[in-house]
Amino acid sequence: MLDGKTVLVTGGTGSFGKKFTEIVLNRYDVEKLIIFSRDELKQANMRSQFNNDPRLRFFIGDVRDKERLCRAFEGVDIIVHAAALKRVPECEYNPFEAIKTNVIGAQNIINAAIDKGVKRIVALSTDKAANPVNLYGATKLCSDKLFIAGNSYAGKKDTRFAVVRYGNVMGSRGSVIPLFQKMKETGSLPITDPRMTRFWITLEQGVEMVLTSLEKMHGGEIFVPKIPSMKITDLAKAIAPECEQEIVGIRPGEKIHEVLITRSDARHTLEFPDYYIIKPEFNWWNSSNHKDGKSLPDGFEYTSDKNDKWLTIEEMREMIKEL
């Protein structure tokens, strides 16, 4: 699928970008894999990490800068958009900055990709974009809407956009797992609410879902992988069973349970063995696309507290060992 192609990853020095780079370089014979990001030190470290692989290119830039994006997208076949401001408290405190990166940055990518004839673009989303209660989720919902509508803007051109939406990534920057591992030395772990549940996905699973979406997309879909849930109290037991759990209260903009597919979205969602596809509600969408999918029942919603897949404490411990 990617052999002979030029692929660009925005935010490529982040957790997802590095895992995506590792898998793509090992599996495909890409022409070039371009890492687009803002931090020159992280780029230098990543270049060293991958032993100066000749297929790798590093491009310093910001998704807020459309002119720079246009330069970077020259000759690119596929884009994976992973750049975002994603820490909930920081986005609440710096809302304009979150909008500049997550919303205006998405618009810049759409326009630059169409102008430069990029064929396929997949944007990463989050469970917080479904029924958002915080600014981060609201900006990502807006971004999702922009990318889906980008297929309309492309018109008769071959540029196609899709979105991959999933939950918390184990071991990524900002994950609660490294925080709990660090704090277990204190003998106490902070629990915002004992009822809290979250979806969990590994970096490898996230990359595989993106690769699947690149293969199967027609343009306009939101791909949602089927992933397990876990109570935050069980996560704490998996990491530090000897620690006390201190209830500290829900942070601003935080949910007790997360949502990946709302009841409203479920009406135009198809189910597959390992994932769901939320279809776009535009008249250009071909209803025969993904015709092997199964429609969902009325009232369906995919939430972390009503999931049929749950991680046990032992399973989480094994997964953490692999991080």
C-alpha cells in the first residue's frame, strides 16, 4: 500500500509518530517518510534513533503556517495528521492556542493538501471529540467536521480525507500510566473519581487502525476501533497495588466516562468485526461504500462504561511490561 509512496506525518516526533515511523520503515518500502514538527531537538534525536535511515526526511514547521505546509506537501502522496495540543487542563487555560493548532491548523492542512494534490489524508481524533465537555474535545470535534467536509472542497480532485477516532493511548505523553508509575513511590495515587472508566489502546493498535483506514477509506469516514475499557481504580491497582487511592475530585473539563460513538452518530454507523465506520451525512457519499458493514440498533452508543470488552488487572500489567 505504501511502497514507492511519499508519506508525511505531522507531529511526527510524538509518541504516535515514532511508532508509526518504526512500523512503516520495517513493513514498507516507502520512497520518503517526512517528519513534520516544530522541535528541532526531537527531530535530531529521532534521526539518531532510526540510524539516519535514508528514507527519512525532517521538516521543521507548524501546522498554523499554511505557507510552510504547502512547501512540505510538495510531491506528497499520503498525510497522517497527528499534530495537536491535547492536554485537557492546558487547553482549558490556553483556549486560543488550542484553536490555532487544532482547528485553524486542520483548515490549513485541508487547503494545502488539496492545492498540492495529496491523494489521501487521515487525521487522528479522540474519544473526547464525541459529546465534548472540554475545549480540547470541542476543537477536535471541529477538526473532525472540517476533515470530513474537506472531501466536498476537493470537488473533482483525487484528494480524500478520513478520520480515525480512538481512546487513551498507553504509554503516550500525557497518559496517566507514567504519572502513576512515578507517584507510586509516594505510597498514594490520586483518583479523580472512583466511578471513572476509560477506553485504552496501544500505540501499535493505533498505528494499525490508521493503516487500515488508509487502505479502506473512500473519503469522509470516521474509523473507530473496537478497544477495551478499564476502571481507573483498577488501573491504579495494576500499577501500584500497595498504594492508597486518594480521591481528589474531577478536573475541569473531565468526564466520568468517555464516548466514541454517540447515539446520533450510531444512526449512520456501520459495524465490522474489529472496528466501526461512521459514515458522512453528505449527498456525495455513495451508499454502496462499505456495503459489507452491519447497521447498528436504535439507541446504540459506544461508551467506556457500557463496553463489552474490559481489561483485567493482570492483562493491564502485562501490557505495561511491554511498554
